[in-house]
Amino acid sequence: MVLDALIAMNTARPPMTINGTLLLAQWLSPSYPLGSFAYSHGLETAIAEGWVADAASLQDWLAELLASGSGRADAILLHAAYHADDPAPVDVTGRAFSSSAERLRESLHQGAAFARTTCVAWGNDMPHLLLPVSLGHAAARHNIPATLAAAMYLHAFASNIIMACVRLVPLGQTDGQRVLSALAQLIEAIAEETANATLDDLYSNTFMSDIAAMRHETLQPRLFQS
């Protein structure tokens, strides 16, 4: 009986293909029109306050964000949406969990852009959801493994924040890539750890990041929307 159940699980969803991997890479590419370049996830405030000033402090900032903040939370939301018949309740919880108005708008706008583009390009009827919820829902519909989707989402999430830092401080692109490379093992670990998490496991211990996101609403001058 156990063997029959395992066979059923393995045959219920077609195996991952190269095409599926390329599709996920396309969705999370900087060329996919999400407008991600307009958001710093509160990093602009952290730089203005002197909390992030070089590659080392940026790496520490991102490591905490991934392990204990919105990065982990987004991975949980992605996994939950992937396994949900209806992603709407997951989306509602994600919206309630947002730490600031700008954080919510950041994810909503990118999620809506993802839905619009994916609908036109692949004919999917995609609801407008938070970005990690929308990506998890789409990955399930295209038979892309949830853990891979979560890992690549977190990689793109960190990459976008790094590029914001490259534009704001004296941080070269090579140093930015070193930071991203140093975070690879952590990203993989978070994607795997959150695979069996539930919405009850949502939390954030990155208080400085949350405060930075709140203060950004009144930061002047500023280049980014969050």
C-alpha cells in the first residue's frame, strides 16, 4: 500500500523538464517586466542610516533577511500557494503579515505584473496575488518543483536588493556578485527548510529591516519606491 501511494505521488505530477527550468528562469529574470528594479525593500533607508555601507554589511543584512525575515516568509507563502487548491487564503495571510504599506505595495505590484505578463504569454488565467503567492501558484500549474521555485525566487530577491545597493553605495558589481555567491548555500537551505512549513510558521525577527521599510515612506530624497 505504501508503494502504491509513492507511485501515485510520483505519477500524479509529470517530471521536471529542461523547459520547466527555463520557464522558471524566465519568470525570475531581470528582463521579465515586474518592475523589480524600482524597489529596494527598505535598503535605501538602511543605507541612509549607515546600517549598510559596504559588501560585508550588505551580506549580513541579506543573510538575516533571508534566514529570519521577509525572505523566509516569502518562501513559506510560495510553498503554501503551491500546495493550495485555492491560493486566495494564502494571499490574504501574506497581506496581513506585511510589515509596512510599502512592503505590501511592493509585492502586490510585482505580483500583478507577473500575473498580467504570464496570462498574456502562456494563456494562464492568473489572479492578482502577492508575488511569492503568484509564483508558487504558477509553478504548481507548470509542474515546476516547489523547492526549486523557492530557491530561485530567493536568489532573485537577493539579487535585486544587491543591485539596488550597487546603485546607491560605492559597491562594484563584482563585489555584489561575491555577496550573492556567498548567500547561495543559505538560500538553498531556506528553500528546503520551508518546504514543510505552514502559514502558522510565519514570523519575522528582522526588526531593523521592518523599521527601515516603514521609515522609507517619508525618506527624502529617494530613488526607490520601497
